[in-house]
Amino acid sequence: MNIEQRSGCPINLSLEVMGDKWSLIIIRDMMFGNRRHFRDLLNHSQEGIASNILAARLKHLLSLGLIIKQDDPSHSQKAIYSLTEPAIQLVPMLAMIGAWGRKHLPVSEDLSIRAQLLEEGGQPMWDAFMDELRESHIHDPIRGANGECSSAVLAGLTAAYQQVRARTSAQ
């Protein structure tokens, strides 16, 4: 049953969909890390997700219609996972969760710089980022999975992260 076929309290349904941390982490990694293959999601998870948990959460996100899966034409045994429109529309929510975390939790500068920039950029930045995600995940997922779609917002967020990371590593 996908998202459109459910009914009930919006908060309860949203928590049912997003209530476990791994689903949000997978969506975050697909959005901000352009991790679109199982192996990339598994090997580059900062939180160290287990393969069985990753497989189960991908299956869950597929069943909800938050991501889609298609064969990778470059490799017969690989699949490309892409965000759907409902998942892309989570950008403002993730930006606000990141802003809340920066204010109320002990976070490191390198892991919070993207949240800071998204908070400061506000709705115009979120809209531009969602447009970029639509291009790379919906309109041209093959090129998007290979990093071939232009993404100014993502490039800026990544550059800021790498700059802070390099500065803090040198100290």
C-alpha cells in the first residue's frame, strides 16, 4: 500500500512512514550524498547501517512509494534507487530537523554545516534543491545516479562540508 492509499491522522501516518531513523538516514544519504546504489548506501553510511536493515528499509521505502528502483544499464547486477516526489518534498522537513538539532543538541561543525546553510538559505534554497533532486532522481535518474546532472545547491553544500572538514582536520 503506497502513501496515497492510506488514511488517518496525518501526524500518526507521517510517523508510521518516517518513524524509524534508518528510513530518514537512507533518504538523507540519497538526497545529500547522491548515494543511489545499495553498496554506496551500505559502505558510506556514517551510522554503519547493517546490510539486512538497509535491505529491509529500502523494501519498505519502495512499498510506500518514497523511492523507486530500476536496473542500472552499466551493470547487470546493480540497481539504481531514486527518490520520488513525496520524498523530495521532505527537504523542508529535513532542513528544519537539522536546524532544530543545531540549536538543541551537541553537534560537530562539519556535520552541521549543511543544516546551517539550508536554514540560512530558507525556502528559496529548499525549492532550488528540490528542483535539482527532481532533475537527477525523476527526470534523468541514470545520469543523476552517475553525478552527471548539474546540482548547484548540492555542490555548494558538499563544498562547505569538505571545507570545514579540511579545516578541522588540520587543527
